[in-house]
Amino acid sequence: MELDVRKKGAIPLTEHPDFSELGYEVIRELGRNHEGGRVTYLANVCNSTQQVVIKEFSFADAGVDWLGLKAYEREIEILQRLNHPRIPRYVGSFETSISFYLVQEYKNAPSLGLRRSFNPKEIKQIALSILEILVYLQQLVDPIIHGDIKPENILVDEQLNAYLVDFGLAQIQGTKMAFSSLAAGTPGFMPPEEQLGHSLTLASDLYSLGATLICLLTDTRSVDIAKLVDDNYRFNFQKLVSQINPRFKSWLMTMVQPNRKYRYANAAIALEVVKLIEVTGTATAIETFMTAIKFRKQTTMLVLAIIGMFAVAATTLILSQQGGVAQQLQESQCQGCNL
């Protein structure tokens, strides 16, 4: 069902807004963001078994001017580009004199923002599921960066299928957000480059996903994530997840590297790497060694330097041994001459 009704007028209020004239019957409120002036409702499509989510953006409460409306129109434009089973599809939109409403497909799955506990293997499954969505977004003709991945924007059903919602800060790669007041991610999940005013890349969403997974592994609430991050934007969580395989920790630390150059370049690479890693268990001696040097800025140069040192040492030893033998022969010849 595709509905794009752009009617202006007063919508009568009962316990919930009355959208019956527009073909919707509100069932209940799903969530409310007082600061952002947003309310989310679950509704039935009249004369149908279909359920939808109606997101209300109140300009009066949030003090958002017409630029805010343009931002929501940008979100609609991006949603209309998407066709993925784990991204709720765009259904329609309408507006009143004081509010704007976005209608999307409803997914019967709670968000990770609720207090829920998952074991490490389940968390890896959630990671795989979200990475698959990011691969889809990043492999579009015009790649899309979500820009606000966090527990509250990820829904997970009983089968551990993850759904990515809220594309309010999404942008096409290489374009700048025209609405600087709105183009701000969530502190703690926002990659350092965004905080520093740099352009986002395909690696930016990986940082936010890594931060989300760390929250799940350490049972940390979103509002407390700052407790895990130091002044250099580095996460310190290793001691809280001692049962986790060092290789999985290494993968996570690569995801949340403050410098985006040292993260995985895109979701496809991160997905292929983590597929081969067991989330629990111990690592071999070689894996432990590699984990120890993984996060140094010049890991490759370090390894090459070590190999070079061994090569030089071996060559020096061989030459010194050869030199010693030659000297002994020369001394013997000299002694023969003296005799």
C-alpha cells in the first residue's frame, strides 16, 4: 500500500490522534522523544490486517522550522530508494499545520534499547544480521550511510533477525547534510570523524555498530556508554568480557578504531572477517601474538621489521662463521709459511 497524502488541517485528538479519515486507526503509543518532539504510534490500516508505524514530528514542541520539514523529506527520499526485508519500507506521509507524519511498515520486534540479555553467540548473530544490511546499503549505486546506528535503532526478533530503523540522519555517501542542527549522531556511538566535523565514510557506520555490540557484550546501557570510552575515543572493555575469544575482541577493536583508516574499509570486509571467528574460546599462541600487535599504528611495518631483523641476524651469523673459518685457514697457511 502506497499512500502519500499531504493534507493540512486539524486532526482531532482523543486518547490518541484520530487518523481515521486518512485510513489509519491508532492502537497505542510505541515511544516518545520529548526533546526531539517525536512520538511513535502503532496503527492498523483501516479495512485491512496490515499494521504500520506512524512517526509524528511536532514542529511546535521541538521548535523545528521548515528546514526540519526538508530534513524529513530527505528521509523519505532515502527510504523510497530502499528495498530490503529488514529495513521497514516507506508507506506514506502526511502533515498538519503543526506536525509531520511518516508512515512505515511495522516489524514486530523490540529494540535493543530495552534491557535484554544476549549470550556472546547471539550477539555475533545480531552483528552478522546488521552487517548484511550495511552491505546492502553500501553496495547501492549511490551508497547510503545510516549515520545513527545505536541499540535504540536496531530491532531484533525472537529468531535474532535484526532490523535497522530511523534513517533520519542517513545520507548518500559524498554529500553533506544541509541541516547541521539535525545532522548529529548520538554521543558515544558517533564516530570521532563526525564529532570533528569531517565527512562520513563507509567505515563510519562500522564504528557505531561496534559500539553497539560492546554495549551488548558488557551489558552497558546506551546512556552509560561514555564510561567505556577514554579521552582519546578508545574503548576500554576487554576486562569486562574475559570469556570472549581474543580474535573476536581484536575484530571489535578494529571496528571502533578512533582513526577510520585503521577500521575495516566497509561492511563487506568486516562481515567476511567475523564469519570465520568464534566468539568464545581461547586463541592459539600465534593468534594471541597477532592480537597483541594488532592495534599498533604500524603493524605491517613492525612485522616486516621483525622479519628483517631475523634476516640480518641470520646473515650476520653466517658471514661471521664464514669469516671465522677463513681466518683460521689464513692463520694456518701463515704458520706453514713461517715453518
